[in-house]
Amino acid sequence: MTKVKTEYCCDISQELEELFKALGNTNRLLLIYSLASGEVEQVNVTQMAQMMGLTQPAASQHLKVLKTAEILVANKQGNQIYYTFNQTALLKHKKKIDFLFGCVLTKCNQNK
């Protein structure tokens, strides 16, 4: 039986809650897919608004959520801010998600 430390699970659960909230929006997911596919390498507020058919304030809010969740990182180029993946943070997010699903799958396999 797999034993997990409760305080560790509490910490990563709070972090995963914020991550899953950030991922819980179709527009944000579509932007992530666009960046991941290479369709666009980086995006600014204006580009996201045009791509998603959003107002600039709405696009700005979505980018802020993804930046706060450390999915994207902002890079200022001239008077524009461009957003790209935050690879370091994404690797940390992946480890937490792998841990969560690893625990779940271990339990599922025990019940077979």
C-alpha cells in the first residue's frame, strides 16, 4: 500500500487547485494549445484578443491568470509584453500532476 504524507498532499493540493482553476477555461486552453502546437511562438494581448475573438481587457485577464499560475512568463520587448511558456514551472506542475495520478492509479490497480 502506498503511504503519502498528509502535509505534502495538502501543500500540493492547494497548488494543484490553483493550476486546475487556471486550466479550467476554454479560451486559456485554446491559447495553450496554440502555443504548444507552434502555431504561435509567443503571444501578446492584442494577438490573443484577435485569435480568440475577445476584447483586449478579457484577453489581458486570461493572460494574467496563466502568468499567476506560472504557466506563462512575460517578456517585455519594446513597448509590448509577450507571453511564452514557463518551462521550469511547467516541469514542477507536471511532477505534482504525475504524483496525484500515480497515487490514484496505484489505488485503482489495488482494487483489480
